[in-house]
Amino acid sequence: MSKVVVFTNLSLDGVMQAPARTEEDPRDGFLQGGWALPYAAMQAPEARESLGETGALLLGRRTYEAMYDFWPKQTNNPITHTLNTMPKYIASTTLSEPLAWSNSTLLSGDASEALARLKQELDKDLMVMGSGELIQSLMRRNLVDKYVLLIHALILGSGRRLFTQGSPFATLRLLAASTTEKGVVVATYEPMESKTA
């Protein structure tokens, strides 16, 4: 049985929006796109280790389209081959198959129900990258098994956050923590028993 692992960049104030490119996600007038690039946290050994344990990606539509627009073109990046060949499961009500990126499958029906079935079928972990709305949906259904948070020493002051107002109550247990050369804290948590606040 696989686990669902949320893997995301965060600012100190919890913002996850558009870490990789200026034009990645300008919703709500967000002007700080690309804020994580100077820190190169995705290239750090601490982050690549988590990616190496992953059997498949689980993505929302917006993240899928942004990643497909970027990663297949990065021919000199060691992560490109991994992402291109890895199975990718996409939660979307607007996309239709066939999907353009190799090894991509559209989840049919309710994403949470499809994910519960996938967890039973797969041996290796499913990693969720970006996909804030999808993560919120998974948290409400207690389907997240682990969080790998790349926490940057930035306060952005605005932007879409991982843990939004109204997120379900959760207590997390710290499993591991390390710091990259550029000061990004890679913190791995697992949810403890959930309850209603």
C-alpha cells in the first residue's frame, strides 16, 4: 500500500503560490512568482532523496499544466528524466485524455475515491507537488500520510497558502529535519490521529 506525500515549497508565512517562475501563477495579483529559485531547494540532496522514494506523482490540473510546460524542456536537469518517465495521476474535471505529458493518467470520478483505490494498488509513494486545492481536499478526507515541506526564510505577505483559513485541525509529528546549504529547512512530518477542532 502506498502513502500520499505532500512535497512543497513554503515561505515562512505559509505561502506556496508560484515558487518556481515569475509567470507561474499570478492569481489574485500575486507578484512574487519565482521566489524559491534563488534557494535551489529542489536540487538539494535532502529534497532529491524524497523524490527518489516516489513511485508516482499526483497533481491538480493547474500544477500539471505548469509542470508540463516547463520540465520536458529542461534537458540538462537530472530531475527531468525522472519526472518524464514517472507515472502521473491528474485530478481534474476539465481535462480529458489523452494527456500530453508522457505516462499521465486522468483520475476519473471523485479524486479522493480514486486516490483511495490507487493507494491500495501501488507499492511506492504518491507525491503531490504544488496542487494546493487538491491538497486541501485530501486533508479534509485524511488522505495525506506525510508532508515534506521546504521552508524558505522569506515572508511574502500575500499569496495562496498551504494551510488556509478553515483547514481541518491536525497534529503533526516531526520525522526528520535538515537544512540545505542555502538555508532552506526540509522538514518531514506525518499526521497524528486527526480530530475535529
